[in-house]
Amino acid sequence: MNFLEEFIKKESSAGILLIFVTILALLLQNSFLSGLYDAFLHTPVEIRFGKLHIDKPLYLWINDGLMAIFFFLIGLEVKREILEGHLSTLSQVVLPGVAAVGGMVVPALFYVYFNQGDSVAMRGWAIPTATDIAFALGILSMLGKRIPASLKVFLLALAIIDDLGAIVIIAIFYTVDLSTASIVIATIALIVLIAMNRFGVIRKAAYIIVGVVLWVSVLKSGVHATLAGVALAFTIPLKSVDANGKEISLAKSLEKDLHYWVAFFVLPLFAFVNAGLDLRGVSLEQIAGNVPLGIIAGLFLGKQLGVFGFSYIAIKLKLASLPENSNWLQLYGVAVLTGIGFTMSLFVDSLAFPDDSIYQHIDKLAILLASFLSGVVGYLILRCAKGCSVETRYE
């Protein structure tokens, strides 16, 4: 099994697990066990080392700490794909790149349309711009051989570029007041990591130790701590030579080691602590509010229109071509699947609206509803798309 097949298999399986833990969290929060669930979320966790003191409830350790590992993995994937993977040449980048841009711009415009004039609500403009690769690939895996491998590669590349866009958005728009001292320490740690790369250091422990220093300093700086994971990933050498003269890849080794843990532990745990919404007392009037409508319209309509529309333009202008052995309806079905925001949208939502009392979890419920709708509709379209005539495939 090659690297791409192994990646898709793990992400697909993780999507099924994410569905299970989401349902479990909803059941716990809306039953007599809700008190126990809330107590778990707010379990105090404290680390003190001399004057260094970090004290957060458990769910924030997961959102700020474990999700940094997730973003570290994304950084490794982006680096590998750009240097030698499916984003290493211009011809490979054009279609998923253009589609990803459309999939971020159009959903944001939908959200802005519903929430313009409300400064608080406008902080959530980036919520519908994200795609959950685990769920999307999970849906594709259910369709088996109906879906050509080229479309899976297209979705994978699109999602990676989408994640890169999310990283940039978080860095620019969701950074609070900055601590100069912490930024200086983070900069020094980053310089040390770059120097280690340049001097051929290949010991994982060395990068992990300096990486922890980087994470703590970024956490204290006002920049979101998950970005430390991305910065660390970009300093990990993709190709090195060990003491015996054998070529090794520390980045690929770490990526392979982390995939299992991120897919089957980090993301499910994140979903479990963020998807437990109290649905008791939720009314249609609340769901019809500007914020939930902006999220639902952005994810379900904006994503499919942006991804498919920008892809259509790029193909018609002959800047790119349809993925091999696919047709327009299949491409549209994949575009609909990109509306599955889930974990990434929930993460951006937690940054945009850290106080859950503002919208009473209706914003998160909107993410779940739009993701569910995108998944079902996308699956039905792709299931029927196989019967399209051959003539439409290479148009």
C-alpha cells in the first residue's frame, strides 16, 4: 500500500469514529449525564515549573494543546506535498488551488451577507471556509470504485490547501494582544529549529524539546498556540542522511507516526469536547438567526458554488482539466462534500466565539446541520453520477 492509499484509508476510518463520538457527546449533554459531561470538560489541569504557570480547563488543553499536534501534522503534509507530492508542480496545483480559493471566498461572502453590520457576529466570517478532510474522504470511501482515484487526489489536495488557508486566517485574524517577551522567546526557538535543520540534526527528541519551548512561548504570546505546530513542522527536514550514509526522511517518519494518533485520538477527543451541544429548548427561531443562517448557507451553498464554480472557470479557460476518468457531476458532488466543515469549522468557531453564552451553541449546531446536509447530498449526487454518459467525462 503506497503512502497516499494509507493516508486515505486512515482518514476515512477516522470519519466513522468522528460520527460516533459526536453522537455520544450529544447524547451525554442532553441526558441525565450532562453534569458529568460538563465536569469532564472543565476538569482543571495545571502545570507549574518555577515561574512558568499554565492553568486551563481540560477542554482548552485539548483545543490549544492537542490541536497543536493536529496542525503539526498538517504542516508536515503541506511541506511534503509542496516539495515532492501532489502540489509540487504548477499543473498539479492549479485546479485544487483555484477550487480551494473559491471554497474560502464564496462561503465567507455568504456569511458576511447575513451578518453585515453586527461586529460580534462578523468575527465568525471564517467558520464556513473550512473543510473536514476526514469526513469528506470517509464519504468517498463509502462509494468504493464508483469514484476515480483522481477525484480523491483532487479532494485531498484541495483540503490541504484549504487547511493552509485556515492557518493563515487564524494567524492574521484570530490573534489577540501580543506579549513581546514571549514572541522573542518563540523567535529564538524557531531560529534554533531552523539551525538544527540546516546542520543536519535528525534526532526526533531534539526537535520535540525545542518544539515544546516554541509551543509554550507561542501560547503565552497571544498568537494561537496551534500555529506553533505548523512552524515546527516546516523546520523538520524532509530529506537527511544518517551516520551510516543512508538517506532518511524525519518528516515522513513523524507524519506516519502521528497519523494514527491524530486520526483516532486527537480529532475524536476534540470532537467529543466540542460537539456536546445542549439541544433542549432550541427553537426554529434561533436556528433562523443570522449567525446560524450564515454558517449553514456558507458551508452548504457557498462551498459547493465556490469550489465547483471556480473549478469550472479554470477548466473552461484551459488553465486545468477535469480529473482523469471523472465527469462534471462527479466534480460537483465532491464540491458539495467540501461543505462538511465539522472539526475545522468547530475549531475556528471556538476562536471566533470563545464565550458559548453569546449564541447558546446555536452556531455549533449550524455547523453540524450544514455538515450533515453536505455529506448526505454529496453522497447521493456521487452515487448517481456514475451513470452519466461517457461523453461528459472528458468534456
